[in-house]
Amino acid sequence: MKEFLVNKEEIGKRIDSYLSLKMKDISRTAIQRLIEEEKVLVNDKKIKTSYKVQEEDKIVIEEEKPKEISLKAQDIPIEIIYEDNYIIVVNKPKGLVVHPANGNPDGTLVNAIMAICKDSLSGIGGEIRPGIVHRLDKDTSGILIVAKNDKAHINLSEQIKNHEVQKTYIALVRGIVKENEATINMPIGRSTKDRKKMAVTKTGKDAITHFKVLKRFLKHNVTLLEIKIETGRTHQIRVHLSEIGYPVIGDEVYSSGKNEWNIKGQCLHAKSLKFTHPITGKEMFLEAGLPEYFDKILKDLDREEKI
């Protein structure tokens, strides 16, 4: 637990901005999450991230304490796309959980990265999420950055928060999408019917997804999309596409999951990332190749469409 007392010179700062200056070892995004989880109290009262501090405000922070999980390095094959002394960028396979949690104590991307990087991982993500700057769903494959030190982690977190990281995905969806390009702007929050799912809801957070059609496969009633997201809400792409009537092929949560290829888990792949290197300032553009099963489906569709 940490405590701060606001002085005259600090009056009027947003609470998240104030705390990010006071707590250099934690990202602003992580501070905002603590506020949302009601682990930050001002004068013993809950506040919102937009709250502006006043003189002699007493701020108490209950810091996150990861559950006791004994992490171990595991030799799990992972394709490394790029690596230097500060970051490592990998192509995460479908079916691999990013970090340990209840039900997945090991066999995760973190366990694999620990075997590769040894002790050189950022500690900001906490005991069970070292180096993890952003995530992909278990059954979403593709490109993902891991930070090797805290400075890189904080910088990358800020880039993501400020929408300075451009993420591009490829998805195969059920149905023939009519528009060549479109934007989905619908708020996403926790489903009131099933707390394990997300949903489009009026009380949710802003969520913006842009897509364009790469190819329509009329014989199989499916469409290949390129997708770019402005926000990074949980299950955002899957929720948005399902909401407008084009669920991702294989998605067992936001559609029936049934498909003629018997694919388990969604045909959704994080294809590329464009960002600024957190230490050198160099513009980076990296791509992750499609997984074999996804590539095979597209080649089969191409061949059958010509028959």
C-alpha cells in the first residue's frame, strides 16, 4: 500500500497523471486499471480517472499483488520475428495462452519467453506477466511485443494508450460482406447475460474497428478481411464482427463455431505491428506470417473459387 498527500503545486492534475509522476515503476495504463478496479481511494472515497486532485487530498493505493504462481522457463517452440537488448517480437501460435492464470499455471507464452530471455524481462507486468505489454486471445495467432526492461515497457504502454501503435489483423468471416471498407464504432463492455463474455453495450467503453474486404469467396459464403483497431478492448474484433452479422470462422464464443474445415478457435491473425522502438526511436514495421492451417484454408478457397 502507498500513500500520497497533494500539495499546492499539484492542484488540478488528473489523478492518473498525478500518480504516474509519483510512481515511476508503473505505467499510466496500469494506474488507470487500479482506479477502475477501485484500488485507489481519495480521502477514503472511490474516484474516476478524470478526477482532479485538490490540496491535502489523501491518496491511498492498494497495489496489485499477483497470485502465488511459481513461474518456470519452458522450452516451447516460438517463432522469433525480431529481438534486441530491449524488446522481443514473436509470432504467437493459436492455442497458446499469453500468461499464467487460473486453469493455465504453465505452458504459456511467458514460460516460453522466460526460456529465451532468461532474467532479462520487464517486471512491470507483475510476477505472472513479466514483459507483457499487450495481449492476444488464446486462439488468436500473430505478432506480439514483449519488453525486456521497465523503460521499454513504460514507453510501449504509453504508445499503445495514445493509439500510436498500428495493429493490423487478418480475419476470415462468415457471410459476404457488402461494403468494401467500413468502420464499426460501438462501445464494448462486460455482457450482462454472461460475465465471461464481452458485448456491445451502451455503458461500455468506446471501441473502434476499421475493416476492408480483401477477397469474397462466394461459393463458400465467407469473406477475408483486413482489420485495423483504434482501441484495444477485450475480444473487440470478434464482438464487433459478430454484432454486425459476420462472425469470425471458428469462433466458439461469439458464434456457433461450426465450420466446414473443423477449425477450433477463430480464424483471426495479428498480421503486423507498426510502432516506434521504445529506446532507439526508430520506426518499426514487423509482420508475422499466417499459421499453416489458415494459409491452407485460403489456398483451398482460392482454388475452389476458380473451378
